[in-house]
Amino acid sequence: MTIFLPESLKVFVEQQVASGKYANAEQYLGALVEADQKQKSKEHIEALIQEGLDSGPATEMTSQDWEQIRREGLVRVRGNRS
């Protein structure tokens, strides 16, 4: 992969490498991509949590609820084997 940066960003990357925290520009850019990936995962999890909170008041799980979850899980597992 080849990446072209404006001179100001190239200088910034070089400064980050010169700080000693990164061995080279590839390592610095890799760290940026990894940090972005983690941030996107965090945002996704937060959205799922908010969706759960917005879904209504919490109710106690019944034995029927757990049985339904087991049945759905078995269907999914069996479906992945075919």
C-alpha cells in the first residue's frame, strides 16, 4: 500500500517517529488505524447498549424466555453446520 500525504502531515508523522514512540512511519500509521478500529468497535457497543436501554423497561427472565433462547441458539448452531 502506498500512501501520499501533504507535506504538513508527512512532517507530523516524522515528528511522531522521531519522538521514539514508533520505530517507523508504518508503525505509527498502523497504530492510528488500530486506534480507529477500537473506537469504531466502542461506538458500536455503545449503540447496542443504548438500543437495549431504549427497548423498554427491564423485565425478569422467565424459564420460558430461557427455553426460547436455547431453542434459537440450537437452530443457529445447526444452521451453521450445513
